[in-house]
Amino acid sequence: MKDRQSFSPDTDPNPEKGRNVRIVIKFIRHGERSEDGRLLDSGREDTRELAKSIDKEQFDAVKAIGSNFGPASDVEVKDGNRKMGRALETAHIFASGVDEDEEFTSRANDILDPNNLHAPAPYDHKAMVKSFLPENYDDLPDEEKNKLYKDAHQKALSYAIKLDSPEAMDWKRERAGAFANIIEHYQKMATKLKSGSKVLLPAGTHSPYLEMILQFALVRTNEDGQAEQVSADELGGAFYPSEAYNVEIETDDAGAPLEFGISFDNPERPQGNLKLDADIIKELSAYYEELHPVDKYELNKGNE
């Protein structure tokens, strides 16, 4: 990897800042989990394997953030008294897999935790999962139960992201706004980093959460140069464990922000000339801050 610099705007007292900066936020769903919410070894291994696709020479720094929701693993969280939940640990594993020679210290980020949102879920997730399980589920061998639960959980998540009642739209908008707020934060951070910085930021989170901003803000430039919203059908269902998409935050030679590029690791997701609509990102972020009027330091705790 290139010579590292700390991911901080204050590493040099007089640097040239904000020009030709590139921050790639990799929003990633936690790895495969057990029925009680713990990250499985298979989920850890899947995440390590995916990290091998990253060319570490393209980045000066790799830092991981993530939700700390759910049962804790044995991995310590920086500056905290508890250990990593499945989403933060997934991001930590991904970062470690990109550069095995680096010792990473990953940070919990409350915004990536859906448990901290206000709008109630418009459906009963546990009841929905149960509805997809056979009546004799409790009597089956553990291996078969694990497969059936995984499939039922995925079906329930995909059901949730297709809801469109007024209550569901409020629920989705707050979730989309949370991700927009993170993106906007790092766009501002890009102007403070040393010129030429290239940062990869795996951000571990959950479903149905990381899908919502795509339903509001994902657009494709057509042959006429016009931006068209990507349909929900093309977006597909809920993200699978360890599946991710990448939001590109960049500045030009003068330090001005460029469009938010986006790409999907899964080739079955939308492809082509994709971006997130900057006006919608700004609107959603403002909406989130109206719902969460807290000190900016606390709002973005763990983002630096």
C-alpha cells in the first residue's frame, strides 16, 4: 500500500487540502448471522473473501465504521467498553482483509444502527419471518433449520423494502436520510483532507436499511444525458449478507465536489452510468437532522 497518512484533517499544519480527494464509502450488510443475531464464522469467511477483490494500492488509508447493534463478538471496539456487534465486525474484517499487514482500530457509528431511528417499522419482522417457516420448523435438524431461517429472513427483508404505505414511506425516508447524512458528512470531510488523499471506508450496517437511500436517490444518465430514477424492480430485493455498494465522494483539481458515483459489487444489481442525486441527498440529510437535532459532534460520532 502507498505510504499511509492518518485519516484526519489535522495531520499536517500547512498542507494543501481538498484537491483531488477520493473517499469510497463501502456500505456493507453484516455477514451471515445465526438466528440469535451473532456473526457466524461462515459470514466472517465470506467477508474476507470479498475483501480480496480490493486493490490496496489504490488507497492511502482504510478505516472501518459500523453499527454496534446486536450481540457482541470477542472483538474490542475502540474507545468503548463493549465489543463489536455483527455489522461493525463485518466492516472491521473487510478492512483487515484489504491489508492484512495493518492493525485496524474500527469505530462504532450510531447512525448506521437502525435501532436509533424514530419511525416505527411498518411491519412485524419476527411474525413475518415466522410466516415463511414450515409448521414443523422446531423439530427439524439444526442444519436444515439454519437454511430455512436464512431464506425466511431474506424474504421478510425483501417484503419490507417494497412497502409503500404513508407509514412505510416515513420509515424509509428517515433511514434514507441517515445514510444521506453520512455521505454529506464525508463530502465535507473531503475538503479538509490532504490533497490527493484516497480513502476506503467500509461501513457495516443492516437490512432493510442500506437499501432505502437507493429507492430515493439512485439515478442513471440516459443516452440523452438526462438523469432517470432507477426502478425498485431493477434494484431488486434486500441485500444479502456481506453484499455491498460503493459511494464515491470526490473533489476536482480546484477542490470542488464532483457527482456522487455509485457502483454495486453484485453484477445482478443495477449497472451502468449510475449516481446518487445530489439534491435529493441534501434534502434527505436535512430531513434526518430535523428528526435528530443533536450536537453535530454526537451526530457523527465515529465518522472521523
